[in-house]
Amino acid sequence: MFQLASVEHLDLNMNWSLININIGLDLACKLFYVTMASFAVGSVVRRCGRLAGGAARLSTSARALGGDGMPAIIERHGKREVIGYGYNGQPNYIDRVDYPIPAVRFKEETPQIKALREKEKGDWKNLTKEEVQELYRATFCRTFAEIQAPTGEWKLALGGTLIACSLAIWVYIWMKLFVYDKMPATITDPQRVEAQVQRMIDLRMNPVQGVASNWDYEKGQWKN
């Protein structure tokens, strides 16, 4: 019977530990979701800031529409030349590998760039390497290699995940020490555990797959 009490005591302790672990994992998941959402918002804000600094966008706000709020799109690409359809037919600039030709040029046309465009209509051998690069940068912000280069954002995501997990572990430890009550005597006291198991056997509880199914009532011992 002492062996029975020890087994059941171990099972009940394991169940109680699993409950605590589930609570800790739930807290960790919630912290992870909050961290990832904050990182996603921060990434979007940073990218929008870079795009806003490199090229003007479109606006349909009441101020841009003159205050009347009419549902029309106002082009705000300045003096940038429209050179193609882009990725959605709107006159805005964005670097995309699947749409390599943007709708507008990256830079507005200046007298220096205008002179280079006139020069490029002739023999390209007369253009220097610096002039070719300047013409490219006037139309495009980044090269394909720069677009496809690793950004290192995975380091931020991994670091945030580890921070969230560590915070969840500390919260679990704090709750374990200061919030949760001690385990009841029905779990920690071997005599009470033994009495509970004996009561289950006497009442023939779960005779198919439970405790009673493993007890030999004729011999009064556990089945082999």
C-alpha cells in the first residue's frame, strides 16, 4: 500500500506542477505576442520613415484635398518624372524586386541631372563611372544587391523573444514564491494520499482504465 501511495503521490505532484507550468507558458506566450507586436509596429514605422524621407507619397486626407474631403487622389510626387505603372498604378516610389521599375523616379530633376540625361542620349562611352552611378541613383534609391541584403532585423526579433521568455520565467518564479499557496495536505501527506487511493479502490472507481482496473480484488494486490 505504501508503494501505491508513493505512485499516486507522484502523479498528483506531477499534475500540480503541470498546472503551474501551463500558467507560466500562458504568461510567456502573452508576453511574446506583445513583444512581437511592438517590434512589428516599430519596423513599420521605421520603414515608413525611410520611405517618407526618400520620396513623397500620396495623400487623400481632407487637408491634401483642399478641405472638402472629396474621394479623389491628389498626386504629391513633386517634380519627379512618371516613368511607369509601378506596382499599383499610383505615382509613388518603392523598392521592390518583383516590380523593379517604380512609377516615378527617386529624385526630382535638377539642372545637373537634366544635363546628364541629355548626355546619356549620346554615346555612353563618354559617360564616366561616377556619372553613370549618379544617373542610376537619380532614378533608383537602391540596387538589387542592397534590396536583397540582410537587414539584421532577425537579431532584434530573437533578442525580444529571449527577453520576453526571461520575463515570463521571472514572473512565474515570483508567482510561485509569493502568489501561489502551498500544496494542500491531501497531496503532500502520504497517509492522506494512501487513504484517497484506498477509497478509490473500495469504490471501484474507473474499473476500465483507471485505478480499479489495475487492482486485483481477489488477491488484494496490484496486477502484474
